[in-house]
Amino acid sequence: MWFIGIVCIFFMAAGPIAQAEQYPDKPITLLTVFPPGGGSDVSHRTIEKYTKGIFDKPLVIVYKAGAGGELGWTELVGSKPDGYIIGGVDIPHIILQPMVREKGQTGFKTEELLPICGLVIDPDLIIVHKDSKWKNLKEFMDDSRANPGQITAGTVGKFTGDHMFLMRFEFATGLKFTQVPYSGGGKAIPALMGKQVDCYFASANSYLRMEDVRALGVATEQRYELAPDVPTLKEQGVDVISIKRRGLAAPLNTPKDRIKYLENAIKKINDIPEYQVDVKKVGLTPHFMSSDEFGKYIENETKNARETLTKFGFFK
């Protein structure tokens, strides 16, 4: 009997430990760092739609918007690395912001974000209101050349992918615009629709979800599958390529097995044909990358971003 008693005591003690190691045993928070209505939001909402039966617990979307995503990413890296809080990340946003931050200012570092997976690609393009006097890119550029700095260009924030696209376009053409940064696509889209800005250096998903607008050019090598009628910038004489990638990340030191769980779960969702159709419906192209692949991509893009910003005069 004493042996049975010891065994019972052992399992009673081991029970809570085993339960504590079970993951997940409560809902997982997905931090969305841009306001509702933008590309990050629609991407995350599409994932949420397919989590039932794949995630063992609910995925709960929470918003923390501001400063082009910097407020949310700073909160994410400061969160407990237990796999119960993850966040959407945009490339090149998470690279540019720490790179250009003034010395002494607080904020997240790129290397503090542990990649889970890549989700989608989202090319950049130039959008104007349908009532705009510019019917094509040439008219837009000619007017800008005649009136340097007079055309206002909306973006989703300073040192975001939109801002980098704007800078690349300015560098390639010699033109100059006045940037009007917003906290996300959910704010920039109404600004263009309300004619508060003259144009919007934007993601394709914004354009594809908008009405009463015209795209002057898309920054891809070939015409974009989801907007085949929009000419590329290259075919109009402007050699600029600008494509965002959106993915997921966790705080540094999140256990590897929990990162793997999340990576595998998202991969299963990505492989559902209906999910891929829904992603395209919101103007995004599904493009899954593993944790390792996404990490290597971020590392490579960090090198490219530093070279580009040096060329633009940000670094000596």
C-alpha cells in the first residue's frame, strides 16, 4: 500500500506540472499594430476566420495602433515571452523604424522580434482620386516637376513601407512631394477619399478595397496578378520595385516549441484553398514563409534597407 501511496503522490505532484506545460491552455492574443480597416487588420481577420479546429484555443485580435506600428511593436517585445501574445509585423517597417530612431529614444529593436512565419505579399502603388486631374503617371510626374513639394502624398506613417516607397520614387525621378503620414490604412484611405491629400503611396490591398480611385502605377517587375490593368512603374520608365511582406512574430525568448506550434498551425491555414481565395479577395497574395525563411528574409532586407537609406543620405 505504501508503494501505491507514493505513486499517487507522484502523479498528484506531476499533474499540475504536466498541465502547466500544455500549450496553449488559454486564448492567444494577436496584436494588430495598425487601426481597423488596414492591410494588417484584414490579413489577421482572415486568419482568425480559419482558426477553429486548427488552433486548440481561440485567437483574439487586440489593437495597439500608433506611430506607424512602433507603439504596438514596442509593447510586443516587452511582453512575456510565453507564446500567448504574438503580433503582426510588416517588412520593411520593423527594420526602418529602429534603424532611423534618434540615439537615446526608446523603442523596439528588430532583433527583439522572433519570426513565426511570413503570411502575404503586398505590392505598393500610387493612387489618386477618380476626380483627380492626373489621368496617368506622366501627367502626375509633369505636374510634380512643375510644382515641387506642392503635391501632398498620404502614407501609413514615417519610415514605413509606404514612406520607403515614396522616397524610392523621389530618388528615381528627382521629384519632391510633401508626405502626410497617417497611423494606418484605415486612416489614410478616408483621407484620399475625402480629398484631404492629393495622392496615396499605398499598398495594393488598399487600392483593391477602395472605390472611386485610380492607380497610376504598381511597383512590381511584372503586372500584379490582382490588378492586371494597372501598368507597372517600370513599363512607364520609372525603375522602382517596392513590395511589402506581412507576417507574424513573438517576443524574443518565446520557447521554440511554441513558435513551432504557431508556425505549423498557420501553415495548415495557409494550405486551405478557401483561405487563399479569401486572402486574395482582400487584396493580398498569400505567400507563406517558415520561421527560418522569414528570419533570413528580414536579415537580408535589413542589409538592403541600410544600403538604401545610406544612398538617400540618412547615414554617412
